[in-house]
Amino acid sequence: MLTRSAADAVADAYDLPRPARLTGPVARGQLGQIWRLDTPAGSHAVKEWIATPDLADVSRDAGFVEAALAGGVFTPRLVRTPRGEVATLVDDTAVRLFEWVDLRSRSRLLDPAAVGRTLAALHRAGPPADGGVDNWFATGFGEASWRELHQRLVDEDAPFAGELGALVDELVAVESVIEPHESPITCHRDLWADNVLESADGRICVIDFENMGPADASQELAMVLYEFGDDDPSRARRISTAYRDAGGPGRVTRRGHFTMLVAEQAHIGQLACSRWVGATKEAERARLARWFLEIPDDPVTIPRIDRILAAVT
């Protein structure tokens, strides 16, 4: 893991001048955390992974990031090493570097027209994708698995077992909408409010492209309508209209277009719960419980899907 003493080593790896200072971590996601690096050349964001990944794999998004930038998406620029690498090892820790952007706190109430235009630009930048869509974005969990998972939580006295139990019927019902992705393109696939943020100067900034890959544009649009529509039909309509007017290729016209959203809800719920059962530290269990509870706080259900469809069709 990085420490503040690694500042000069990180700067050296990316050919930045000394002296350097690391501050943080200033943010944490499910897979990694962010430090701030300050040098005479300015400020940068340093991403560090909690578990060491394959460096080539985490660098596969570079072309999409640069295409999105060229297409008008506001996203932090990648910084490469002198050898042209995106990610590298510093003191046996995998890191990558981005320009620093001052970002405001997470909000689902960003300007809906700006969100729609940003998604359209992302989809215009995404080329047709080869290969299948990962199960994380394409499949549900199934009734038997949901009920078995609930029983495991009951057996372990999980404090949120009741919340899952009360929601199982709806989680099973909503998986009935799942259908195959049509004509996948390269998509971001992680456009939750954690990764679409307003900058200090009021622009929509997209971060964390590392889950990018094949997905149907209409399905990613449906996910954004859910997340940033915030169950307000007028917001969903404004996102959809701005997206269409900006040349976005997706159209949300049926329940099946919510497949990716439903699949992600299922896999996030399963992962949070199963990791809670396996965790031994109370702080980690508390973090995983909070992650799971985001679902019952605002579940994806068939009535919710139908409200969005009524607003945009």
C-alpha cells in the first residue's frame, strides 16, 4: 500500500519534478483509493488498488478515455510514464496517474440536460464492441439464490437480513425484464453518481472508466435515467431529450432496456452480502452493510421502471 513517503517515487515514475507531496487517501471506491500528488508541475490524482491488478488489464480503457476527451467529454486526462505506460508499480504497489480536477460531492441531482449531453458524447465515442457482455451487466441472480443468500444472512445475524427478506419478492420479480444486449458498443458501464460528478467550475465530469466494455447503448441510457432521473419523470424526460438531441444512439422503449441496471443491482447485492458473511473485521462489515443498504433505500423495481418508461416514451 502507498504511504506519504512514496511521493517522490510516484513523481519519478511519471517523470514529474520533485519535491512531491502525497495527501490522503482523499477518496475510496470498492476496488481502490485516490491520493492527491502535488509537485512543482501541479496537482495530480493517484489511483491505488486495494488488491494488485493486472497492469495491462487496468490500462485497457486508455483509448476510450482519450476518444471521449476528443469527443467533448470532460474527464481527467491520463498521465503516462516515459515509456508510455498508463499504470505502473511504485514500491510494489500498482498506481496510475490523472490530472487533478476539483470535484463537488456526489449528487444525483446534476443538471439533467448536461447529463444527457455527456452520455451522448460517451456513446458517440464508443466503437462497436466485439465479444460478449459480462454477466455482471447481463444476468440476474435468480429466486433460489436470493432466498439462499437471505437465509445465510439470517443464520449469521446480519443486521440488514430483514431488509433483504422484505425485498426478495421484488428483486425476483424485476429480473423478469432481463433480455440480451443488442448491438453492444464500448460503454463506460459504471455511470453511478459516484463517477459522474460536478466539477468546481460547474461542468459534468466523468471518472473511473475501468469497468468499460461491451453494452447496449439503450441499456446504459436506462441506467442513467434511473440514477440521475431520481424518480422524477420531468428529470428523466429532460435527460432523454438532451441525449437524443445531442446524437446519442440509444432509445429506451421497453422494460428489457433496463437489463443492465437490474443485473448490476443483483450482482452488487450478492457481492455485498456474501463479502459481509466472509468478513471478520467490524469496520469492513459496516462498510459492506452500508453498500448493500443502498439497494433497499432505492430499489430498482418494475413500478419504478414503468414510471421512467412513461416519462420518456
